[in-house]
Amino acid sequence: MRRLADVVRQHGPAYIERHRASLLPSHACALRSILHCRTPVMGGHVAVCAQCGVEHLLYHSCRHRACPQCGRAATTRWIAQQRDLLLPVTYFHVVFTLPSELRRLVRSHQKALLPVLFRAAFESLAALAADPHYLGARIGALAVLHTWTRSLEWHPHLHMLVPAGGLAPDGRTWRDVPRRKSKTPFLVPVQALGKLFAGRFLHLARRALPNVRIPEIPDGKSWVVFAKPAVQGADKVLEYLGRYVHKTALSDGSILACDDKTVTFRYRDSRDFQAKTMTFRGEEFLRRFLQHVLPHGFHRVRAFGLLHPAHRDTLRQLQLLLQPAAPPLSPPVLRPRLRCPHCKKGELVLLGAVSPATCIALAAQRHPWTTGPARAPPHAEGVST
């Protein structure tokens, strides 16, 4: 089984050489980070096992969000933080998807149009929720951008976690969403939401790109939007969203083979849920992967309305209002313990940092510290710089 770093090492130089004139800085940064993650180039820390006394050199992680070796601890922290902000109510899982005619445009203008996607989705949902015919209240939402399909195609869409209710116009009363005859909570009609979302997105896109032609969407084509209660609980949806917050489009475990010409990976087909494989030329594989590296500084996760950090006091008051007993605090997220690769039992104690130059020299000399499993165990994600 190969790692993504092996693919970058094998095919990255040719890819960079061929696309040097058009290679985005964010893509070049991602390739460098993936290639160098947990190698001597990143520097490291000397650690000693508290049980067997063997010393190890642990190379630092790159902490790039496109690196499949990084992000596990950050995801755990994020889920814990969001869980502490949940309201004791039912939640809805809402998804907004752009039609295929607009995907190329959004990929070419990510800095301008991805924020438009966030804004159009929440404003459409909030407008319908504010209508007394449906809810008549101010809502909140946590939105996460997802850009890839299982086969690494560009497919931008938003997942939203939305409380099933909102703050009434008096600013003090919580108003639950109505229920249908089947007693199922009803947020807003998805057909109306889709139409509102379509109009809002196109309006904001034309304002963001006044000199760019916006593709025509065929009459009658619906914009795929769905909203359903999170029957398994908001926690499960948070765990689902957490996969995309600090994770990349493809894990190391999905890569099956990499040779001089091709890369083969496995995926699960969303149509029949069967495990399948795909093989691409190395350049095409890297192109598909890198198109999901977002612009530098872009936030994949955004909170709106009542869930926005600016309204944190209001959110805490609602937690107390809906659950008079103090809501249980999430347990503290502890730093993963580093286990000794030698004895597999003892805990590693960090002694001090080692510069990249020293790490490279030690590796070149095949120093005992750098032989064998010199990296941190996978669950520890290396040592942050």
C-alpha cells in the first residue's frame, strides 16, 4: 500500500514542471507539505521512553489541511468544541448543491464564488424560516464546504447543521419548528428553498463577477437541496461534518498502487455503495486531488445567525432556557499520548526540539535515533512545531 507522499514524490516533479507557469501557490505549498510531512526537513523532537529508556527522534507534522497524515487531533478538538455549543433540541441536516453548469465557473473563481455559496445558502434558509407561515423566527446554522466526490471530481456543496427552531421576534422566546401530521419536524419546504437559493446565488454571483458571463441554467432544472431531521442526533452529524473540516479528499489508506505512469485508488460508489477502484495517469490524479486544495486562508467552516461567535452570549442563554439545568460540559480534549515504537508500552517524554538541519544530518549518518520507526505513531500525528 502506498501513501500520498509516495505519489507526490513519484509524479510531483513532472507535474510541477509541466504546469509551472499556471501552478497556484496554494497547490505548490500543498505538494511541498505532503512530501515533507514527518521527514527530517520538518525538524523534530527528541523523546525518551519512560519505560524502556530508548530515545527516538520524532519528526514534526506539516499540519497542512490537504495532508492525509495530519488533522485527526484537530478534528477531535473541533467536534468537542462544537458539541459544547449544541442546543438541547432536534437538529436538521441541510445540503445545498450547485448545478453542474456552474461548477467549472466556481472552480475558476473560488475566492469570489465560494463565499457566495455560503451566503446564498444561509440567507435563503433564513428568509424562509423568518416567514411566519413556516417558523417566524431567527435561526442559526453551522456550514461546512465539501468539494469532492468519492472519485475526486469537483462537486462543491454545503452541509449545514441547523437547530430545529429559532428565536422569536421578541428576542426571548424559543420557537420550535412545526410538525407535520406524521409528527415529523418540518423546517421549510425544500422546493421553495431550492428556488430561493438559485435566485440568490445567481444574483450574488453576478455582483461578485460583473465582467464574467454566468452560464445559463436550463428552465425547469431544480437546484438540489434537501433537509431532513438528524434522527441519529446532532452528534452523529457533527462527526460526519468533522471528516471534512480537517481532512483531505483522499486518505493514504485509499491508495492501492503507484508506479511510473499510473496511480490506483479505491472508493465507494455513491450510487450502489460498492467498493471500486479507479486508475489514472499520475498527472491526472494530482490534478484531481489538487483541485480540492482551497485558496490560502479560506475557511471551510462558517457559522451563521444564532450560531455565529458574535452571538455566543445569546446562544448560552438559549442553552439555559431550553435546558434549565446547566448543560454538561464536554470532557477536555487531551493531547494524544506518544507510545514508544520500540517496546509498544511506554509513554514517550519529549526532551527538546531538533532543528531541520540537525535532523537531516542525523538521517544522513543513519544515526541510531533515526533508524526503524523514527516517526511518531499514527495516532499521535507527529509533534506539532
